[in-house]
Amino acid sequence: MRSVISSTKLYVLVLASILSLSGPLTSYAFSFFGGGFGSGSGSSSKAPTVNPSALPGVKLSSAQDTYIDQRKANNSYGSNSTILLSSKSRQVKQGLMKFNISGVPNGAIVTKAKLWVYVAKKGGSGSSVSVYEAMGSWSRSTTWSKKPPMSGSSKGSVSVSKSGDYYAVDVTGLVQDWVDGTEQNNGVYLVTRSGEIYVNSAENKKYKPILTVEHGNPQSNPTPTPTPVPTPVPTPTPTTPPGPVPTPAPGTIKAGDKIIESGQSIQSAIDGTSSGQTVWVKSGTWTLNSQLVMKYGVSVKAYPGMEAYDWDTDTINPFHPYIIPGTCEHCGIRWGQDQGNNEFSGFEVGGGWSGLDIHADNVIVTNNWIHDSLYTSIYIVSSSNILVEHNKTERDGQHCEGWPNPVDGSNISPRHCHSVYLSNFTGYCGMSNVTVRENYLSDSGGGAVSFNGDLCASAGDKPISNTLVELNKIVDVNTGVALWHGTTGTVIRDNTITIQHPYTPPNSTNDLPVGMMCGIVAWDETPTKSGNTFDLRSDYQQFCQY
């Protein structure tokens, strides 16, 4: 989901695979022509230990190569001599390559296909290159803002141990699909997940990219003489009664949905979409000058394969939609009353008052990376039937200091700013059925999951009820789960709570009372707890009850 890179590390892609075949073999070498990073040679002059140009086979010319830069989304690099790969946060760079495989006969069985790239420079350790299939057309002038979709899974990868050598990635299956015509040949992406890598392009003077392909010649079997078959008697086909239309699977783009590219307005797409449809947003950066307001029944999701955060691997996808709430007061993603019954998933949200500000029922929030919010990452106010799942939050509470609480005039401090904040507000009391499941919640000035039903409880109104907090990874917040009055029916189970270095936001002094230095703390009710594990600093307690 992330895959954030430090400065100078390199990715290289190598494609190699061998299939046995009884017939005669033919070898082809496809040479790449295109551009890369920088205008000079940019490459190491060190001779490689393996030279694919010397391998047996016929050399065939390629179509094009380039790289794209997230930070300079409208720049193209198709004439450069080096391709730069990087996954540094918000500065991702990816390579694009395409080979002309017309020299491989139709129907041929590909027994071995390797993509060889020469690594001119790399930084750090643990560098690698992965190959993904490009799922749309592109050219040497393609930019980040106009890049084609990428396959959801890698077609192969290779570790890069040093610069000044060739590395190969096995792409046998992909090349076979191109030859068979089951996949259109739009080329490949070169992606690094851990550093920056400089790869020679075809414009370089030495050690160009090469794709080598070996295959068996198509067999020409004699056509068998057809055996006469008696004409069947037609049988009436029974009429099938109509059944319900199946619900589209998650990630399925339906008729009427909208697809948004970098530079287009997400808000305009939401406003112009009907209930029951989805706005799909491709990789890019959007800076808000006002709140992004949701609409009843309209979901907003990252384009399939571009979701920001992957819970299963705890990784950030380097190519995803990124929303910067901007400098306006209380900017962020907002659900007003009657703007629910929808899903928001797959985005990076960096900054803003509250990353997500939910005041509506029936909302799903998944696969988002929310960080550096001024107040709270996910703020849920008097809302019911909410699912918060598979998100990552970091460093909330960047402005939790030096301003008065609008409710009671008390001083706001980091302990008031939380990863997920459930607030039951007078006039709208009675929030219920909120589930916070399988999220990575870290570095909060306050709690990972914090409840505040105090105002409604003091007014004798309905409490926050039936909340489930389970299977979350909670790291270096100041309090794990805090139930501050006015709660009932809360279940807290199977969470991992690690607090060794509680987070204090910049320019702040954390005034957390000793009585709240707890993995779980509760007032009014004793929540149901089971299966939680704790790794706490010596002055913390696992559970505090008041």
C-alpha cells in the first residue's frame, strides 16, 4: 500500500524464464530505443560481467522508452539517456519500456524471455526493480499526469546488489501473452520500491536495454479429415426465469461511473454523479482550496490498483491519488448530515484540519493513508453504522496547541488530538454501531481510538453504543483506546498496543495526565476486553478504570 524510498537507490528489472520444448529453438534479442534521466550519458563505463548483446540470437529494434516523474507531472523524458526509478514519497519516478516483438512468429511457444537492464548507479542497500504490465498506450512524450494504467501485480522482479552490471527479469509469461494476442503489447513499467536506481536507456552510448526471447517454431500439423456427424434434432430451450442482477465486486467500474485524471476536479465529478455510482480517481495530486464535500450514495475510490495503503503488507503504493487539504480553515474531506451511504477508499490525505470529517450515517472508510493532520485523522461525529478498516494514520495533532476548545474554553493540547475520534454531540446524540478494525494507528498526540460521549451523558441523552475496536496495530500513541464518559456496549479485542515512545507533535508540550498513561482507559462502563497484547513503557498500565 508503502514503499517509500530514500534518496539514491536504484531499481533494475530482470526478466528470465525457461520452458522446455522438443522442437528447434530460435533466439531473438530486442534492443530498446528511447530516453532516460539526464541529458548526458549518465552511465557507468564499467564493463558488465554479462553482456546480453553477445548472446546468441537476432537483434530486433524496440519501440520506445522513457520515465515519468510524480513531482514534475507534466514533464517528459523520452530523449534522455538514463531512466531514473524512485519511490520517494510524493517524488515517485517510474520507467516505461516497449519492445517490438513482430519478429516472433504467431503461434510460437516462448521458452525464455529476459529483460536485461544495465544499472549505471544505485544508492543504499536492498534495492530492487519490479516489472509491471502497462495497461494502455503511451509514447516517449508521456508524462506522469497522462500515464497509462498499471497492472495490479508484478510480472517479476530482481534484486540489485551493485552498479555497473546488467540485471535480468523473467518475463516469459508476459511475452507469451503478447505473442498469443491475449494481452495487447503496451510495454512495461519499471518500478522500484526501496531507493533510487539509474538505468541506461537506449539513447545511451553503451549497455542499452535488451529483451531476449527464445521460442519453438510453430508446428504445422496436418488437418484431419472430418468425420460426418449426424444432424442433431433441435431441442426446445427452456425459458429461465429472470434472477437478481449480481452486485459488482469491489473494484469493478460500472456503467455511469466517472474516471478522474490528474488535473480534473474531484468535486465536480462528485456533484455530477448520481447515487449508486462511483467516482474513480487515478494517481495524481489535488490541493484543496475548500472542503471536498461528499454526496449521498456516491462513493469516491482510488482507481483499481492505485489504492494508497495495503493493510496485508503494511506498504504504501507509490502511485496513488494524493489530496492536500490546503490552507483553508477546516479543509479536509467532509460528510455533512445526509451525505452518507457511500465509501471513501484508497487515498493519501496529508494535512488539513481533520483528514476525514464524518457527520453522516452508513459510511465505509478503507485503504487510506492519512497523516500530519492539524487536529484528528478520522473524526466521526454523532454518526452510526460506520466502518473504518485497513487505513494507516500517522502524526496527527500538528496544531493541537495554543487555541481554546470551542466547547468549554479549555486549552487544547496534544492529548485532545486522536487517530480516530468518536464524538457524541448534543442535539445529535445516539451514535452507534461503529467498527474500527485492522488499522495501523501510530504517532498520535492523544489516543489511537478515543471516545467522547460526555456532553450527551451530562444531558441525560443517548450514549455512544455498540462500538467494536478489534485487530488494530497501535504504535506510540499517548493512550491506546480511551472511553471518556457516555459509552456503553463497547468491545475491545485482539488489538496489539505498543507504547514505548509516545508521540509529541512539533512545537507542543504533551500534558497527558498520569492517570491516562494506559493501554486502555475507561470511565462510566467497563468495556468487554479480550485477546489484546501490550508492549508498554514501564510507567504505563495495561488497563485503567475510573
